[in-house]
Amino acid sequence: MNPRLAILLAVMAAAVAPDALRADAVATVRPAACEFVVAGHRALMHREAQPDFDYDSVEVRWLRASRTAVQWLLGVGAGKPRGEFGSYVAMGFGGLRYYFDHSPSVDVYLQVDSGVFVTDANRVHSQRLIGNTLEFRSQGALGAGWRPAWLHGRTMFAEVDYEHISNAGLARRNLGADDFGLAFGLRW
């Protein structure tokens, strides 16, 4: 596991005290929800003599109803790499979201998810970041949502995330891509 992601998971585990998992830990039940997300990811580290793996994507996420501060999520996404680094990306993932605060109009959360990442970037043989068509993706995000009255119960949100893409040593080329992302979306 990537050391940066391990640190992020440890911080999240420390933040989620056992009391947060009790049904009475939040004042309201978190309803099931759907999210539409537009995201952009840019290289966090520039590897020597390697092109940056930057891409833009759209995602759809489903969140399960919960009586605690923790909510399960599943998502799918698709997009396009920038530059000459392949022609498509697609992903499927699952994860957890922990809400730090919940008020009638604002919520702040930490999210971790993991899944598969499919791309044809491995066909660009001048790079060593992406070695397979099927890669693995791990991500940690910090987000905030706002429910203005004019959206009639819907939530606008923004997230900042760190993402690691790698094939876990299943191919010769496996430097992996570490990206910083910014996402905006709508939850209903």
C-alpha cells in the first residue's frame, strides 16, 4: 500500500471514534443519495523523464442510507487523459464517507475509496507509470457540501483528493501515478 494513503487511512481511523458509529451519534438519518461529479486530476509528483498522467472525468456515485456518521458508497466514472497519454479512462470503486459535522445547510466529510481503473495509457510505451490496461486506484478526499434553499434539498459540494493508480507489480512498468484532484458535484 502507498505510504501516503496508509497515513490518510490512519488519520481517518483515529477521527472515527467508536461513539461515531452509534445510531444516535448524528441528529438525523443520512438518506440514500445519488451524486453527479465532475473532476480533474493533475500529477502530484513529476517523475524523471516521464509524462504526467493528468485526466478529467465525470462520476456517478450512490450512497447508502445510514443512521451513523459513516456512509457506504459505490461509484463509476469515465473520462479522458490530457495530452498524448491514451484516449480513455474508466473506473469503478467502493468506499466509506465519514461526516465530521452535519447541520441543516452544511456538511464536512472525509472519504476513502478503492477500486479498478481501466485505461489504454499502457499503449504509450515511452512511459513507465501505467503498465496494464487494468490498474488499481486508491483515493482519499476531503469534501464540504452546502444545501442552499433555492436547490430544494439538493447539495452542492466540492472535494480535494489524493489518488494513487498502480498495477500492484503485475506488469514490468509500474511506477504508478500520484495525482491531486479537485471535484465539484451535486447530490440529490
